[in-house]
Amino acid sequence: MKLVTPRVHGFIDYVACAAMLAAPSLLNLKGGARTASSLFVASYLGVSALTDYPPALRRLIPFPVHGRVELASVPALLLVAACQKGTRERAYFLGLAGTVLTVYTLTDWQADPDA
């Protein structure tokens, strides 16, 4: 049994986006890491706002497709982590990849979004 419902997943997504917006300043990330973080925030926020789950602004993207998009972002996060020169920046993107994988694994992707 998966612990995270679509509704809870949606709230996790929005909290994660807020944390990703704040993280570059709080962690004093440099140059490309700040830019990459902003691009990930924009993509996650866009997908979240358009996913078929309760906290969405418009419910256009099926919830299982949202899951596949999130899972597909993990290799990109790992690649960005590998390209970082600073250990803080590298750790940040590795942490994001781990967080995405954890939430993905705990989410019930087949659940009715409105249940």
C-alpha cells in the first residue's frame, strides 16, 4: 500500500516548489546552480498547476503522467548534480533527486485523484 494520495502529493509538490525557490538564497548557491534550480521550480510548478489532482489550478495532466514526468526529472537532476563544481551545489541537486524518488515511490499513482 502506498502512503501518499494524489491530494497529499499535490501539497508536497507545492511545498517542494516553495523550498526550491528559497533554497538557492538560503544555501548561497552560485551561478548555474541558481539558474538550474529556477528552471526545475518552473517546470515542477507548471506540471503541478496543471495536474489532475485537487490542489491544481487546471486539471489537464493525468496524475499517472505527472508521475512519469517527475520520474523523468531524476536523471536530469543527477546530471546537473554531476556538473556542479561546488559540493554544496552538488549536494543540493542530489538531495532533490533523492526527494523526488522517495515521494515517487511512496505515491499511489493509480488512486482516484478525488478520493
